[in-house]
Amino acid sequence: MTDVNKNTMEMEEDTQKGRFLTFSLGKESYGIEIKYVIEIIGLQAITEIPELPEYVKGIINLRGKIIPVMDVRLRFKKEPREYNDRTCVIVIDIKDVSIGLIIDSVSEVLTIPEEDIVEPPKMNKGFNNRYIKKIGKVGNDVKLLLDCEKLLSEDELEDLSEVL
């Protein structure tokens, strides 16, 4: 790789560092590192596929590309909710697999300085929320920063890529 390409890639990473797309599920605010986000789209027709886990609602056709969609609310074992005009899909890329995350509503893109990002508190012995990577402090609010790589296990990623 030439130095110019390497420098350009490093600069792109620097501009994305500390930037998060924030969204809500009920009363909670979450953030996803912007580097994982491909695009945000409105909810579209979902084709159900048998024998997928309950939280994987099916697949959508996004400009000719078939993408599985996961209801984040169900993945986090929250109460299901009717989709409405604020419901949207955040298309992310995890290990070269595109996945749509169905969320209640998108908030904004925020830059959270490193000093305002902390480890989640350690709860009961052995309990660890695998989906939450860090916690961002924004004013008086808290943003739960997701670990996109852990939204789906290796096996689940493999199962989805086999279906597609």
C-alpha cells in the first residue's frame, strides 16, 4: 500500500474517531461507532425466512443487495413495539456482512470525547452485558455505546451468511 493511501485511510479513521450515531429504544439512548454505519433507511417490506431466531425479522432488498434485518428491541429482550413512521433501519457492516438494525428512532451523530467514555459498571459476579462496549457521558445524559461485533455471535453471523 502506498503511503498516500495509508495516510488517507488514517485520516478517515481520525475523523470518525469518537463519533457515534445515536438512536433510541424506548427511553434508552444508544450509540454505534460511525465507522460501522453504512446508511440509514426507512422501514421497508421485510420478507420473513423460516427458522431464523425471533429477533431476526427476515431480509430486505436494498438496491439489489439482500440484507438480513434484526429487531434490536427483541435482541435486547425488550417488549416488542409496533413499527411507526419514526422506526428505521440502520444498515451496518460487521466483518463484511451487512445487517439492518431496526430501531425506534435515530437521534443524531455525536462526537463524544474519549475522556467522557467510561467502562460499564460491573454488576453481579459473572454478569456482563455483552452488547454494551462503553458508556458515553453527554451533558446530563448517558449513551450506551454498542459493541457491533457482539450483536451477533460468530455462529449467528455464519448462519445468516448461509441463508443469504
